[in-house]
Amino acid sequence: MSQHDEAQRAVAPPAALLAHSHELWWQEDEAGVLRQVSATAAELTGWAPDALLGQPVSRLLDAEARQALAQALADGRPGCQTLLQRQGRPPRHVVLAAQPLPGAGGRWVLARDVSEQQLLQERLQHSERRYLELGETASEGVAVVQDGRFCFVNRHLCEFVGFPEEQLLGRPFLDFIFEDDHELVMSNHRKRLAGVPLPTRYEYRVKTRTRGVRWLEMGGSLIDWQGRPATINTINDVTLRKELEEQVRQLAFVDALTGLPNRRLLDDRLRMAVNQGPRTGLHGAVLFIDLDRFKPLNDTHGHAAGDALLLAVAQRLQAAVRASDSVMRLGGDEFVVMLTPLPADPGDAAHQAERVAGKLRECLSLPYELRLPGPDGGEQRVLHDGSASIGVAVFGPQDDQPDAVLARADQAMYRAKAAR
């Protein structure tokens, strides 16, 4: 399997979810050049997707919008609300959500059109009559909350939560908020009533009657309702977008071929284990594994054979260790097994780590029967005699540098390979 294949696999989009998304999304590289664009681009921007490929992202976001997104990401927020440029048409208000591409530079950006909601919020400042008129024609949920209770809900909100209007009016809005988000929503509600500036829109979870827990994005304004303060809130279901973001986030930590944690997650877990050593007094071990004769298999039978072997190795490693241990793929034909916890006694810990390493050598040395696509559309079977070189590094309370532990295991692996 080539490095190019691995890079392509690592940044592959969650296609099954994106195919059902009506939102505009694109992939831009680290130079700000558009590399992928969704089919929905023409409808929202006026440019055909093919016309945008290879173009600078400034076609869609002017300098001010790009700066707003960069500032949001620098502040730890997932995105921001800004303007999307369009061909021969006025800009539209959009909410941008961005996710960095793991190991490749650039990022995914999802843009949701909120122009109608923006117009709705602006118009809903004038009178209760206008609130009702626009609320009933809005394409998203609208609710007016006063004294913590619903005093107006539109048809879309009723349909979303699965309750008729008469069962919502007068009820505390917290009855429908997922318990873990009560504090967030109530705090923001109080701040809005007090006139404290809030993010344009924020996300929380809501309990529906028939569809379980869903993610919502809400924006709101302080208004006067029947002579007293209230808030008017525009609400949109963003569950699909949250699933998209989670899928993209997973790409940063999971090896696309084997489904094992990758180098990024190894660094996190090893750092956590090393940091816990002084507190627990226990040891752990890193086993650095390099497959022997992997390149000849690839060269003779192609990348499909190499991929099949890597999958088989991942399965054998996972079956051979405890639930508390971690199996990870670094890339190519290199794997790491982290054993935690091991005994507090250094000698016992080293003995147990060597025993596990021996067990893994044995299971990886058993013959492999690899099933590959045949030239006639059928299946061919390739027999492969496998083996592996394993380096062991035990760590404990005296260690404080995770990189040094991994380097010791790597060096031990090369010594084991040289001794074969």
C-alpha cells in the first residue's frame, strides 16, 4: 500500500453522510484552494462545482469572512456566522463549521444558509403581530419564552418535538432540553434576558417525542412580549451536521484501513499512561511491531494483498491482548501494542511484557490465507508465511517523556530485526 493511498484514505470524506446533506460543503487545501465541492454549490453560490475546483476560497469567502472563520477557530469555536459570496447575486448569511484535515493541511468547511433566519430575527423586533405572522411562515422552529415557559411556538417546532401547540404553551422549556445541557441553556437564557452579548447561535440537545435526542442550533433576541421581557428563539435541527463533524473528527484518530487507533491517538494514550505512573506506582509497556516480508508480498501480489495482511494482523493482535491494552497502527506495516497496567515491581512488569511479546510473535508467525479479488471477478487465495520483529520498552513512575518511551521501543525493534 503506497503512502499516496494512505493519504487519500486518511482524508476521505464520510461519503454516506455527505450524500444525504443538503448543506454546501467544500474541502480547501492549506493554500486556500478548493479541492472538493458539494453538488449543492450551484444552487447556493451560482457557480457549478466544476467551475470552483482549483479556485481560491476567496470566490466564496471575502477577506473579512475568512478572518472571522480564522478567529473563531483560534478561539476554540467550531465556526462562525458570516457572508457567502455568490456569482452575480447578493451575498447570503451562512453559518460555517470547519474541521482540520488530519495530517494533510487544509480543512473541511460546511456552510448552512441562515439568511431567512437572519431576516426573521431582524423583523421580529417590531411587534407581536409580526412575530406571529413571520413565525408561522418560517422554515425553522420559532419559540417565544417568557418566565421560562413557552408563550408562542410555531408549527415547525411542534412538528419537530412531536407535541401539539396546546401541550407546549405554558410548559417550562427545560422540560424538553436534554438534562446534560440544562445548565448551558438556562445560563444563556438568563444572559439574553439581561442583555449580555452571546454567540450568534449555539448548540444543545433536545428530547423529542418520537425521534429521541436531537441536536439543535439556536439563535435568539431579547424582545418585549405583552409589556414584559421575553426571548424569541429560532431553532434548527443540526443532528446530521453533528454526525458529519463527528465522522470527520474520527478520521483524525482512527486508521481508515484497520479501524485501529492511529499515531495521534497513540500519543494521547501513551502520554496519559506515563503521567499516571507517579500517582499509581504501576508500570506499562510499549511493544513496537514491524512485519517481516511485507514489501515482497505487496510487490508480488499488489496492494490488495498488503491490505488484507494488515487487516489480518490487526485482528490477531486485538484477539491476543487484554481489554485494558491498546492496539494501534502507526502506518505502513508498523503496529504498536501498549500494555497497561503492569505490576508495580519492575522485574515482574518486564517479565509480563516479554511474555506477551513472545505470544504475539507466535500468533503473527502462523500462516495467513489471504482472500483477494481474482482477475475473472472471482476470488483467489494467497498463502503467506508471516513473522514480525518486536521491540519492548517498559515504562513506570520514573518516566516522564512519552516520546522517549516510544523511541526506546523503536530501537529495541530494530535490534530484534538485526538479530534475526
